[in-house]
Amino acid sequence: MKAILAILACLISAPALAFQGKCLIQVGGKDYLKGPCEVETLDKDGSFTVGASDTAPSDYFAYVVVTSPGVADGSWNRDPKSTHAHSPLGVLKRQGACWVNDKAKVCATR
């Protein structure tokens, strides 16, 4: 957990590119965000966030922090009142536009 927070702290200061896209945050088989969203790239390695956009409000957001090619650590705000993505999703593996493991799936497309 400390490693994820340290990585996120470094990424927050990096230049980001945000765009409107289509997203999915799925945890335990339940969709928490599905459809229009804002995607923010965090670095050239492919780390990103997904969450609410001006046209598509959502109480949920997630971070995918790439740790090596095709592998990332994920986190999200399990509590919709939370302002931090401090609930770990675990190690995610890339499958196309999605990052997945046995309990979670985070997807982002333009």
C-alpha cells in the first residue's frame, strides 16, 4: 500500500492529458462506472485514472499504475464519499483496453 501511495504521489506532479472516453470500473462482478467518463493519462508508461466527467457524473474513480509492461497496480475509492483511491484492486494484467484480475476490471477507451 505504501508503494502505491508513493507512486501516486510522484505521478500527481507529472504532466497529465485528460480526454472524454468510455470506461468501466467493475469490482466483484458489479459495475460501478460504465460508459462516458474522463480518462487522465499520468505518464508515458500508460498509467491512468478514470472517473466522472463534466457530462457523466460518477461517485467512483480508479487508478491504474503501470509497474512493468502489461502489469499494473490498481486502486479505487470503494466508498463513494471518499476522495482518495485508497482501496487496492491488486495486481492487474492488461487485456486490450482493460486491466483485469480475478476480482476487478478497469477499462478506458477514447
